[in-house]
Amino acid sequence: MQGRKLRFTLLVCVSVWLALGSSLCFAAKTVPTSEVSRRQLLMKMKNKDDDIRSFCAGMNKCLDIKYEACTEVDLKPWPKVSYDEEFCAPYKEIVKRGFPLDIRAPMVTDVFLRLGRQYRAIYESEGTLPLEVNEISFLFDNMPFTADLINAYLESEYTLEYNSMNRRYFSGGNGHGLSGDFYWALQDSAGTKTMLRNMFFGYGYAQILKWSLKGTAVAFLDMDLVAPRKLKYKLTAVVFPANSVLNSIMQLRVFKSVVNSKIDDVVNDIKKAASMYYGGNRKPLSKEILRTPENKRHVAEFDKVVAGSPWKLGDAERLERSQMELSKPKPVAKPAEPKEKKETIESPDFKANTFIMKE
């Protein structure tokens, strides 16, 4: 199953890598310096001086943020980095989208220390998907099922596994040299357009042409419904090469062309599977991969969503939790122990009082 779920993951990540840019307005933010101690910062950066400097200098130059945990040496800009509008654009885009600045939040230091490095390559892709908002929400909310669904229709080898209860961490591959581990950092843009404005951060592995590559990337995936069952998407990926040689390779036009073709392959697979499903081809739904109790339930749910039932991102987790609550064994009430019968001795005064009351 691992091998089957990756292309869709790649679409998620690659699409995510390619999405916005500098279309939103940036509002500067500051973080109280007392929130970050030197010890916390060193632990987050695994005591790597270069990473600390990339983080501190980049945050200072691009966002006007100084943490008291950063020394004067840490704040010193890298000599070969031009902290201009183009270099700082991803910083500002991330903040506008609502990504936190507190280093205690998940992946904050991981993202910003990489943005502060010298080398980066940007990949962009855009197109359309034959899906409604409720449908794409369901498919993203149940990504392992989505991979199984595509595999059933196309006999492909996508894989996807959730690595956390809240479904924000996941891994996957396409069975053909692409795999990765990802964190779904943002599922909307500053609280608006849930599911349609996404940000991912991940570690990927790829075999492209003669190169075996691994690295990290921040990716944006933005979508908008432009017609019935027609979602326009834009994917922007900011990738961080580890050195100058790899950076030179990743900037090559032929390399970018190959990467874009891999993204197109993923999108085309989704389009093919969707076309077959919406065209009434139900035969693949009887394949073993979709006959597990869980996938049979997902097929029934997806049929309802396609027929017009609403589905919001997060509904899968809420449904799962409610089912877990229902499946918990109810506590068995223990029978009350019989009380010991006590003999009551009536005093002459008590009898007298009772008699008087009756009269």
C-alpha cells in the first residue's frame, strides 16, 4: 500500500510548493523577546551555528524581529545573501497566511531557518481539477482512501499514511522514485478559505533523470472554484538545495521542466480517475483494495458528497472520534449491596409521642 499512495501526496506537496507569491498585504509583527530563551533556540537548532545564524539574521532582516536569544554574531547577515524584496517575499507570505512566529509552535524554526539560507529554487505550476469544493475537501480529509481510489482506477502505486491523530503529519510516495514526509502547516489563509489556501512543509526524496535527490521545501497550494466541478489550482514550491552544486542543477531549465512534468503526471492521473468515476464506471470499486470495511464506508460517504452532501475539512477526524466514543464499552452499573437491616427499639417516650400525634 505504501507504494500506491504517493502520487497524490506528491500532488499535495508539489502543488503546495507552487502556490502564492506576494499577492497579499504584509503587516509587520513582533514577538516579545522574553518568549524565547537561548537554551530553547539551541535545542531547536541542534546546536548548529549556521542554522541559528540563518534563522536569526533572516527574521531580523526580513521581518524586523529580534529574539533576545540571538547574539550579535547570530544576527550578522550572511555576506552572499541579498535580503531584498525578492528574498524576503516568502517570509512575508507565510506571515500573512497566519503561520506562527513563536518557536515553540510546530516546525517554526525548521521553516524559517531554511528560508534564511543562501540557496533556494522556486517551482510553479497551475491548472484545473474536475472537482467541487466539497469533493476535494473529502479527498484531502481521507488521503489514504484517495490514493487507494486512484490506484483502483488506474492500477497505479500511490501511497499515503497519516503519522498523527490530527492528520497534519503524513508520508507517502508514488512507487516510482518519489517519496516524502510532510507537515500540513496551514489549511487556510489567516482563517479564511479553509481547504483552498494551504501551506505544507516537508522532506522529500526523488530520482530525477540521473540524480538521486533529497531535501526540504515549503509549498503553497491555492485553489478556487471557477465553474461547476472545475477547481483552478496554483502550486508554488520553495525548495532549499543543500549546496551550490545542487543549487545549480535545480536552477537548470531542463531540471525544472522534468519536475513540472512529474507534477503534471499526478494531476493527469487525478483527472483520469475522476473522469472514469463521474462517467459511471463502478467496476474498479469492487477491487479488493476498496473492499475493506473502512474503504467501503469511504466509498459510500464519497458517493453522498458527489450527490451534493456537504463535507468540510476536519469532518473525517470528528467522525472518527465520535465513532470511537460510541465503540467504548459502557460502564456496567454494579448492583447496590443490600443494606444491613437494623432492629429499631422503640422507647416508651417514642410510643407515647406517636400516640399523641395520631390523636
